[in-house]
Amino acid sequence: MTAPLSQDLKRWLSPFPEKGERTALQLKRPESGGPIAGILASRKSESTLAGNSRLFKDIQREMLSRGGISVVFAPEDVSEDRAEGIVYLPGQDAWSLVSAPLPDIIYNRIPFRKSEQTGSFRKAAAFFQAKKIPFFNPCFLEKFECYTKLKQEPGLTGFLPDTILIGSFRELESFLMKHNDIYIKPNSSSKGKGIIRAGMDHDGMILAKDLNGRTRHPDFGHFWEHWRSVFEEQAYIAQEAVYAATADGQRNDFRILAHGQADKYGVTGIGIRQAAVDDITTHIPNGGRLIPYNDFRTPGHDDFIKKAVQLAGNSLSREMGWFGEFSMDAGYAGNGRYVIYEINSKPMKFDEENIEAERIRRLADILFDKTVY
């Protein structure tokens, strides 16, 4: 350690004897203090972890300001009574290896889907459950699984575009003929990656668009052969295209952030993402624009978003384990119809600073309120 610990950290941390141990600090519970929050990440190498470091730093600052502390670790680093991980030291803007007691609550921020499929993750999740340690945001969401879960909630059925998991040539052909205009998306991706929009005209000609450009196909057989290798590489869904364009031909989506509050869900923040003219995605890295929600806000929009967040949160948590946080992509299709496009259980950073700041406060609320310490 090159600088002394701040007072708020001294309550929790002390140096390990320098005898070649892996850890540099040990964490002990003070006589009075808040919870120890565990943040689950992935092991990148023997000495580093992979995850959203900016989010982890912000959580640590908020936890310390309230009298608690957070520790980041990988599933492999959990033993019967301890977690070996890293702790952020805000005063030094540095991370230190740490040996900590088992946390009071676990926030799952594993960054890779494949990491949640490992035996070490499953073992750790089962261990937390056996120890009755609250564990929230249990997994990534697959698009089609999420759709089928939400479809079971009567209050959400009218908000969900018709969706299939692509299983065969005939199945996709029938779906395209039924709707004429569809989106084709990887079942397990986010941020607009891999999206294709396919439209069929009255002569059977198909125009397909993705982030790389457009292709024209005289019939569905030609379209399938062109994209077949893509569809066989991973699972894809097909979703009915339902959206309303502005007078300028631009698509506006609601990007909604929600958090659990006691026995209900609340809206943390809402932003508008606007696509470029005739584009297929509103994601900012792919050319979308950020617009304040207040520029489009109506009582009808507010009512839909409040209802959708509450019902979706309840439905997913009932079926899959408690989700303390999620984001939702939705839209207004005109004539009073609203649409839920997809839900993400591992939201990335929101570009709106006020929403991101409120997010950290809401997460800290969960980390304190869901624990006994």
C-alpha cells in the first residue's frame, strides 16, 4: 500500500502480514456498520477480474458513504466462509486484493453469458442459496425465453410483438409471409448486434438490411441461402416489426431503467433513443441519438411504462429468481398501442448522467434493504 487508508476504510480493512500471501488486505466487520455487498464478476486471468469497473467504483463510493462496503470477486474465489477478491479504494483510485467474510448480499454482474454456464458459477449460486445469502439478477435473459415468460402475464400480452425461435426454413418463411416486415435477432445478444430487418413485397421480393447494408432477394429461398450460415451459427428469433415513425421517418424507442423496491418495481429513469432515418436500430453506438424523455412525455406513456415495469419485473422474478434491476426497450406504435421489444438483466451504463446517478442510489438501496447485518 502506497498511501494510508481513509477513515471510512480503516473501519473495515487492515493490512495482511507481508508473508507472501495472495491477499494484501483483510476485511473484518466493525462493531457497527452496514452490509458487506458482494459483486460477482468473471475471472479474466489469475490476477485480474472482468466486469464493469466504473459501475463497481460508483457502487463502492455510495456504499462507503452509507457505512457499508463492497467486494468484487469471481465464483471460483468463494470458500465455505470467505471470498477472496478485490476491493476499490476511492482515495487512491486503486484496487487491492482482499480476503473478506462471506457477503451479506450478492449482485450478479458476471459479464459473459458463457461464464454463467460454467460449473463454478452454478456451484457458487447454489452455495449462496444454501447459505440463504440474497442473490439478485440471477442470469442473463435469452430473448425467446423472456418472451415466453412475459407472454404468461395477461397484462403484458398485448404489448408483445409476435415472436418465434427460428427452427427451420419453412417456419421463418411462414412467419415472414404472415407479417411481411420482421426483425431477425440473435437470441443471446444485446446492443443491436446482429439484427437483420427483412421485408417482403407483394411479388415475394425480399429486402434485407443489417448494419453493413442492404441485400435484395428474388424469393425466400434465395434469402435463406444468403443468410443460412448466419442462422446456423447461433440461435435467432424472428419478431414482428411494430413501430411508429416520426414525421421525419425516424424511429423513437423508450430506453427504461427499473429497480426493485420492497415488493414492487419502480422506474429509475427513461430516455429516448432515436434511429437515423430508415435505420434498423436506435442504439447509440450504431448511430442512434439520445433525446430527453420530457420532449415526448405524455400521461399515456407514463402509465404504460409504470405498468410494464411492474408486471415484467414481477413476472420474471416469479419465474426465474429476483431481478433487482433491468432495462427495457419499448415503443409507441400509435393509436394507443405500446410495444415491449426486449428486456436486459445486465443493463449497461445509461448516457444520461442523472439516470446513472439515480441508478447507483437505487442499487445501494437494494444492497442495504435486502440484507440482515
